[in-house]
Amino acid sequence: MSWYRNSVFILKGLKDYTKSGYASASKQFCEKDLDVDCNGKSFMITGANSGIGKSLAISIAKLGGTIHMVCRNPKYADDAMQEIKNTTGNPNVHVHLLDMSEPTSIAKFAKKFIEEHESLNVLINNAGCMVNDRQVTEDGLEKNFATNTLGVHMLTKSLLPLLKKSKEPRVIMVASAGMLTQKLNVDDLQAEKMKPFDGTMVYAQNKRQHVIMTEEYAKEYPEVKFFSMHPGWADTPAVQNSMPDFYNKMQGKFRTPEEGADTALWLAVSKAALEQPTGEFFQDRKVVSKHLPLACTHSSQEDHDKLMKILDDYFSQFSE
Ligand SMILES: NC(=O)c1ccc[n+]([C@@H]2O[C@H](COP(=O)([O-])OP(=O)(O)OC[C@H]3O[C@@H](n4cnc5c(N)ncnc54)[C@H](OP(=O)(O)O)[C@@H]3O)[C@@H](O)[C@H]2O)c1
């Protein structure tokens, strides 16, 4: 089954996720959708110092939005903040230093942010990693899970009280179509039983978790719009560093970071996105299937509930 899923995914990717896929899909875009005034609205973007996150920050700052960059590296964050301010002329760009693999720090950060800010209109969970060996954080969590899944849950859930009282609140999960190759495996979230450890598979599991978390948040919090999305294959440091073979083979075919960021931008700022169903998975400004045909990747509601219960238990443990 994994051979079938991977083959269909690659064929689909070569057609849809590349630069030419974007060129073809973007013919259907309504450019006026991004003709929006974001003055007075605030946007938190994790991993905003690089790639897709930085492109999002620049585009939204150009539209007048207040940007809260959540980054782990002070130098990268400061350099990117200066670049965003200089490129856009928007002075309302702020850096918050936070490592998304540290759940206790995330809870503390969110608490302080809520105390100091009256609103947050949009949260974009963009930061992500693919660590190819099994690393364990100080909290005893597998590093990809800690960053990609638990970090996202900690931040989203902690900020919900603020999002809920803000105008037209939205949460966007930068997932990946890599998740199409995976069925949720809720019994090995820490990749303890995976032998040998496979970082690509763990990452794809994390992204499958994103898509399911988006569905479950949407049901639980109907007052907020939740969207997950796939950027396509974009030329960024993450791909270059974590998947060097893929990166070399795909030279000339990658989307730019701006093209990769387009759907997240559209979901974050456009009025059209507010008319889209909550909890869905998007690619190139359209709802797309969360499963490949005949791939047997559907999981039960019982497994979804189990995933959310585990995340909520961690949330309680690390929020205290
Ligand atoms: N590029 C693609 O083709 C593609 C395809 C599908 C999905 N995605 C997703 O797109 C998102 C953005 O990635 P990208 O491609 O734009 O790569 P990128 O340029 O390398 O950006 C990744 C960002 O995440 C940050 N980050 C990673 N671990 C972190 C942590 N523990 N705490 C805080 N920040 C952390 C990185 O910070 P540092 O700069 O400090 O490392 C960086 O800012 C990711 O979620 C990725 O999975 C990308």
C-alpha cells in the first residue's frame, strides 16, 4: 500500500504541486480577492523569518496588517523583521522569540500575549520541521511531534480565548500533501515503535494530524474558521536541508516561496475565504480531498478522539 500511495502522490505532485501546477491553477484565481485592507487587523505567523512564513509576513504587511512573527532564532528573526519593515514600509511588525518544540514556553508566551493584546484576528501555524534522526526534547517528546503537532496544539488552544473575541477569526495550518501517503497512527505518536526511524514518514504523520486537528477544532469551535492547506512544492531551506535528494532532482520545478504561500495568504486575508467551509483542506485556493483514491487512509472518529484526548492531556500537563 505504501508503494501505491507514494507513486500516486509523486505523479500527482509532478502535475499539481510544481511551478507549472501553480501556473495552471492560478489562471482560475480572482486577483481582486487579495485586494484587501488589513489595517487594524493582527496576524500571528510562526516561522515568519524564512520561506513561506516570511513571504506571508511581507504580503500581509503590504496590505497594512499588524504582524506578530513567532521565531526561535533572534538573529534570523531580527534580520527578517528589518527586511519586512523596509520592503513594505509597515512599522507594525513585531518579533516574539519562541521555540515551538517547547510546550511550557508556548503556554507562557500565549498567556502573556493575551494579557498584552486586545485581539488576534488570524493565527497561521506555519513553522515546521523534518528531523531525520530520532531526537528527544527536554520534555521527553520526539522532536518532530513536539514542533509540528503538540506545539501547534498548544499555541492554537492557548490563543483561542483571544481569537474568539476578535473579528472574523481564522486559524490556518500550513500542512502538506505529504500527509496523503499516511493514515493516522494514533498508537505511535512519538515514533517509538518505528524501526528504523523515518523522518519523512513522521513528518507526513504530523501533517496528517494537522488535517485531522483542523477538522476537530472546526467542530468544537464553530465561531472560528479553521483551514488546513498544502503550499505545493516550494523552494525553501526546509526542503533543501531535510530532503536534499528530492531538492536536487526537482531543480527548475519548484514553486517560489510566494507561490507556495498564496493559498495561506488567500485563506488569511480574503473575504472569499470566509465563505469557505471550516475544517477543510485547501490547495491553490480550492477545497481538495484529504485522501488519495483507493489509498485506505481514512481513520475512525474513535482515533480522532483519541488523538485530541492525548493532545489535550499534554495541554493540561504543560499549561500548569
Ligand atoms: N516548502 C515546501 O515545499 C513545503 C511543502 C509542504 C509543506 N511545507 C510546510 O511549510 C511550512 C514552512 O516551511 P518552509 O518550506 O517555508 O521552510 P523554511 O523556510 O525552512 O521555514 C520553516 C520555518 O519554521 C521555523 N521553525 C522550525 N522549527 C521551529 C521551532 N522549533 N520553533 C520555532 N520555529 C521553528 C524555522 O525557523 P529557523 O529559520 O530558525 O529554522 C523557519 O522559520 C512548514 O510547516 C512546512 O512543513 C512546505
